[in-house]
Amino acid sequence: MRDGPRLPGVEREDDERIVLHVDADCFYAACERLREPDLRGEPVVVGMGYEPGETVGAVATASYEAREFGVESAMAISTALERLPRRVDAADDPDLAREETGHYRPVDLDYYESVAADVREILHDCADVVREVSIDEAYLDVTERTAWEVADGFARHVKDRIRREVGVTVSVGAAPTMSAAKIASDFDKPDGLTVVRPGEVRDFLAPLDVDLLHGVGPVTARELREMGLETAGDVAAADPGPLVERFGERGRELYDRARGEDDRRVEPRGEPKSFSRESAFADPVEAPEPKYEQVGTLAAAVADRARREGALYRTVGVKAVTPPYDVNTRERSLPGPVDDPDLVARLARDLFAEFESEPVRKLGVRVANLEFTGAEQASLDGWGGDGDGDPDANPGTADDEREAEETSPDRPSGQSSLGDFA
């Protein structure tokens, strides 16, 4: 665990870890609403195959308003259109009532990743250890940052920062274990906050249906019910022998988690791929001076973090978000890995130059293609900036790893999850 501030006078027992699970609510739809504020409060479906002439596709995300019409993630797009016709078609069809139609948008992973990067920055600022699960989901170990007596306030602080600084809503669960925190974050969606303190986990889990246990999907839930186990409490009170016979070692895991026992630690998934810092203005800014000043501040912060983490970088990038929420990224590749704060500042200013007269609501600076080699720090003093990197690239990382045995109902099979929450 990286060093971080520790709450004075608080000693921790091993079983009193404080784990947060942060899960964005209908993330793709929330991103589309950032780009188009008029979509707020409206049914929104993000997916593929809904354009005229297309017949194959699936729903990636459906907003809660769309779910009221029976539209669900992973549903065939043809079925979704039957239950919720497109709003744009209502004007040409007198039989379609406007209030029974919705808005359909294509999947734009690059854009969603840019919004997720803003959330990642907040998560890493609020926790010493973060494990990214997907583009919209992460575990945080905040044991050294807060105490159980005020854990609800700390979790609220995380939620409020994300809402205020990014503009999306997340649900947060707090518990002593990863599996219980995951269940807690799902307990009161959307915009939920559920805190399960030490000693309360088993009572919290007991009345829940078995399909709400972490890692249990429809197939496993059906098999558990065939064994007469309807709730987590039933699983916790069962003889673990038959569970092991039916599910192998995973049966013991189900038994333990139903009892609130989970000794997994929140651990980062490998080394980070990039470091970034971003800052938003209260209102869009047009004057060049304050924007360049902010670019310099962010560049210094990013370079300082890379140095503290012992990382060299091969790429420097900037982000400029212009009204209403257009995300513009520029980057440049370097001839070799470096640790050179002055170069980061100079390149960031050069890359941002095309936006100096544009109204900007948010700025970001990023270093990427990191190397944690322990090698002697390098610099490229005197380098002329003629790197051959694509200045218009909008990098992202794809990571399809899921922690549960079966696909989450909010994330259909085959949907990319960009889990670089770092």
C-alpha cells in the first residue's frame, strides 16, 4: 500500500478494513447526458443496430427511465425498439405518443473513457489503494483515510465530488470486505449510499435473494434454488459439503461470502498506464492567460506524480473540454522514456495552443506509456519536439476482465469495459 495520510489516533484491526465499492449509475447514458443536457430525465438507450436498415444489435445501457418501458441491457435492439420506439420517429408516425418514445445513441467508448478518466482522478485522490474493475466500477481501500464512525460522511464526500466535478452519479457501498461492499453499492441504486459496518455484514446479507450474492448469476441462482436455498441466509446456514459437491471450490466461496467472510485485499490491477490531472472552471473561460496558467499547474502536478511513483513516460497529452461537453485531446510521442517536468510543461503548452482562443470549461494534462524500470532518470533537454506520435490520438485501454462468474445484467457479454481507473 502506498503511503498516505492516516487518521490520528486510530488503530486498525485486520477485520476492520474500510472498503468502498463505487459504481456509476447507467454510465454510458450518463455520459450522453453530459454531452446533451436535454436528455436528462428522458429515456436514453445506448446501443447498436437501431438505425434504419440495420437489424442486428444490442442494448449496451438503458437509463432508468428506459427501463420503465422494459428495455434492459443485452436486449436485442429490435426488442428494445418495439418496447420503446425512437423519439425521432414520433414526428412521422401519428400513432406514436411522444411520451412513449426514447432517445437512442451509438456507443462512443472514446468519449466514455474520457469521462471515466475524470472519475479515476477523484478516486485516486480519495484512496491509497484503488482496484479498477471496469470503466464504471472500482474498489477503494480507505482504511487509512477515515474511521467507521464517519465512514458514511467519507463515502458521501466521494459521491459529491464525482457529481460536482464530473457530472455523473455513482452509487457507493462501504463494508469491511470487497464482496459485501459490492452488494452494498447495488442495494439502493440509483444514487445509493449503503454502509455496512463490522459485525453487521451477516445480518445485512441474510435476507437478500441468492442472486444478489457477489459472483452469482442466473445459472448459479437457479441451481441454488434447486437445492432449497433462496436467500443468502439460507446459504450461510447450509452444510457447506453439498455446496462443494455441486460447485467445487466455488461452493465453499459462496458459503463463506454468504456468511460475510472474504479475506481478499483491494489490490491494484498491475501498474498504471498513465497519470493525469484535470481541473474545471466554474464557467467556460476564453482568455488565454488563465488557461495557460492552469495548463502549467497541471503539467507540474502530473510530472511530480510520475517522479514520486518512479515512472518514466513516452507520451505527453492535453485535454480541452469545450461547451457543451466536447472533449478534445492532443498528444505527442517522445523518442524515448523520460522524467523531464520542464518538457512536460513545454509540450503541454504547445499542444494546447490551438485552443487558446476557444471557450474551455475543463483542462487536463496527461503522461502515458509509462515505464517502471527503476532505471536512472532520463531527460530530453534540447529535444526539438519533432516526435512522430499522432497529435489527434485519443488513447484508451480495453480490459474485458470481469470479477464475477457470470455477466452482470448491466454489462452485456461482448461489451468493452475500459478499466484504466488510474
